[in-house]
Amino acid sequence: MISIKGLSKVFRTKDQDVHAVSDLEATIDSGEIFGVIGYSGAGKSTFIRLLNRLEDPSGGTINIDDREISSLSKGDLRLARQDMGMIFQHFNLLWSRTVEDNIAFPLEIAGVPKEERKHRVDELVELVGLGGRGASYPSQLSGGQKQRVGIARALANRPKVLLCDEATSALDPETTDSILDLLVDINAKLGLTIVLITHEMHVIRKICHRVAVMEDGKIVEEGDVLDVFLRPKQKVTKRFVDQVMGDPDRESSLSLIKEEYPLGEVAQFHFVGERTHQALISEVSRKFQVDVNVLHGKITQTQKGAYGTLIVHLEGEKEEIERALTYVRETSVEVEVAFDV
Amino acid sequence: MFEQLFPNVQIDDMITATNETLFMTFFSVLGTFIFGLLLGLLLYLTGPGGIWQNKVANWITAAFVNVFRAIPFIILILLLFPFTDFLVGTIRGPSAALPALIIGGAPFYARLVEIALKEVDKGVIEAAKAMGAKYRTIIFKVLLPESTPALISGLTVTAIALISYTAVAGVIGAGGLGDFAYFYGFQRNSFDVVFVCTVLIVIIVFIFQFIGDFASRKLDKR
């Protein structure tokens, strides 16, 4: 769907050249939600703006849906942009227009006749859950509602790609979640490819299928969200993973647990996208003669199932404990018994 | 009562003078709006970061605006006499004042237009670009609507300056309340006439201010 090769962007200032994006390679599949995470200054904002050429690349190629974006003429670029929706951190709505007229704006640009425009706007207002607010002005809406207008506007011309530039960074956590739910919903309903950039791992965890970590203008790590969560290779990735799985006292709590429970077995269960055995703990204690005591842990939900680690204490006959652990190993949950403290 | 207080004031003459002032004000505001808006747009669009960024065009526009703003209005009228004569066919009367009023007012308004346009959120312009908007669409559907309240309050300020310019133009033969106050009031020592002219001008200014404020407030949906 989107393939990016050798993409670079250099900003020339008086004192120095700033390589905002350098030699970036990426492939984004049709219908997936692709997240790019990085700290500010990593180049992610420049990256997403290169995709619809709000910034002109200094080098490399961008191919979206068999169209070579990087070499389009001005007129063709305008048409290509109508096939790409974009939403922004600060919504960027026209305050002089009502919700309906804001959503109608891209349709006006695309030359859609008035009747059809009205029909499409009504549809979109419903889709993003703003029924009844069509005649309001943006200043009368909350942040979350404004972003809904932004999303409706971005979807107006039935784009194939939706670019999200820090779309939830100006929203509170609860509103962020509702906007993310809407994006997942749209992705599923319309089969839209979504590229989003963010500095919040929470956003990646909640909705992305694949993630790329950016640092110094390059993608330093890329993969399925779960893989990256489970086996972060780069330091910067680990820091992001800690944002959501953050557990600074883990080391000390582990040694405490070992001292507290000399009998039985202490094990770590790593959930990596488990879907079928979500109720694993109660399953184990029902099926085997063991008591399972959850000591510590955190489980979080991602697009591909549960992810996280539980530290449990198993009490019972030694063989029975072994059988229980064997059973657990047969699921996708990874078991670690003699873990180092 | 009125005749005792203002023995020299002839109502008919006053009405004629007021009409002349209103005529000059109305058409000079209209002309200033059109030319000032064009100049202001040109200043903004060719300026740094504008969609038609162009150093030369920007420099020329800015130079034109600055030069005509620097010339004191009374000198500007004298300077434009040949031009006015060519354009209007006379250098006397309210119509003859219009070229000087517009050329004096438009550069002033152009700067206010430029400021108003600079206040438009860059993000909104970017959003329009991301939707594939043409420059024309960005100008007419984003820049101008989004800056309307500021354009109107700027026009109000300009209109009030123009009313005062009409009085100056009056003194050198354009007619209107300024003319009347000077020739029939000041020079004949009839200060009651000067006083009534002043009151009428102040009323006109207040009306323009009121209309401007009202329109600007009504259109501001922020």
C-alpha cells in the first residue's frame, strides 16, 4: 500500500543542516494501523508530513497505492491529497464554519455537488457520533468532539489512507481512549490504512498492529506491536515500553517474593497475545490440585490479545505443579520458573 | 430656541454638507476596502512563508504602501491634482476628493489586512492544503472568512480615519462638513456653524463605529 524508500528531508538553516529524516525505509500494508513512536525531535512529525508532501522530500521515494507521491506535479498532488485524509493535534478546524460546513469543506474542494455533499455530511456526522451537533460552531465543542469533526472531515472524500499527526496528544486520557476506539472502528468498518505518529506508547498499545520506533530521523526498530513490547531491542524502545508496563521496583519485589514463599513454586507467566486462555489462572486451579496465588503483575490488552507478565505462586504436590506448568506451556503463555533475581 | 442658539446655521446647507461628507465617506471606504484588501493580500501572500512567497513582489508592494502612508494627506491631495483632473475631469467637489482619499486610505488598510491575515491559524491553512485545496480556495474559503472580524474592525478604524480625511479635503474645495465648517464657520466668524459641523461629524463617526463593532462581533464565532 505504502512503500517508502531512502526517504530523507534536510532543513537548511543558516548555521547547519538538520537531517530531520534520513534514509528511511518502510512498508505499510493495506488496512493496517501503523504507528510511529518517537520523542520530540525524532523526525516523526516531518515523516508524516512527507507522506502527503506538506513537506517536500530532499531525497527518496514515497509510493502510495501505486502512485509515486514524491514525483507528482502540483495538480496531480492535489488530487492525490484528496485520497488521503489527515487529522491534527490541534484539530485545525475553521472556526468560521459550523461542524457540517467544516466536514463539507473537503467535498467542496473535490467539487462534489451540493445535494450529494449534504447527504455525505449527514452520514459522516452520524459515523463519528456527533448526531445533533451539526449546526454548532467548533468553539462550542469539547476537544474530543472537535477531533471527531476532524476525523469526519478527513474521511469525507473516502480516502484510502488516514494520516494522524499526534491526533490525541492534546486530549485527556479518557477522551484519547474514545477517539482511539473510533479510529479502530473506522479501520475495521472502512478497511482504511491508518498511519499515526505519537509519543504515547499507550496509543500504540491500544490500536496499532505494527509499530516503528524513530530516533534521529531513522526507524531504529520495527515490528508487530506485541513482538516489540515483548522483546524491545533498542534502549529507546525499552523506555517506551516502560511507559505502559512501567515497573521500576520489579527487581526488588522479586527478591522479596522469593523470600516470602520458600515452599511450592514461584513462576512468571508471560502473556504474549493470548486470546483463548484469558482465564488461565482459574483454569489451572480448577484442572489441577494446585492453589494459584497471584503475587504481582500487570496485564494489558492490545489489538492482538493480552500482553503482560504475572508472577504467581503455585502450591501443591510437586508433580501436580509440574503438570500444571506443562499445561500452561501448551498455550501461548510463556513460563519462566527458575528466573534470576 | 435653535435659531437663537445657532443664528447662522442654515438647515438646508447643513443637510447638503452632510450628504457630501457621507458620499465621500461611503465611496472612499468602498474603494479603500477593495484596493486595501488587494494590497494587503499581496503583502501577506508574497511575504515570508506566504503561498506566493516572492521577495521582489513583496518589496515593491511594501514600498508602495510605505511611501503613500508616509505622505501627509493634505500634501497627497495637492500631489494628486493632475491625476485627479485626468481621472475625474475636475479638482473640485466630492467626487474629486475620492482618488486622494482612496490612495491615502488603501495603504493604511492594507497593513491592517496584512495583520488580520497573519492572525489566521497556520494549521488551518495546512489542513486545507492537505485536503488538496487550490490557492484560490485557500484565499477565498480559508484566509478571508477566517479573518473577517479583524478585516471588519480594521475597516472601521480606516473609515473613521477617512471621515477625518474628508474634512481635510473639504478645506481645499471638496465640499462636505469640513469645507462648510471652514468657509462658512471659521472664515465668517460663525462659531455656531463650526460647532454644529463638529457634532454632525462626531455622530457620523459614532454610527460607523457602532456598525463596525456590531458586524465584527456578530461574525466572530471563536
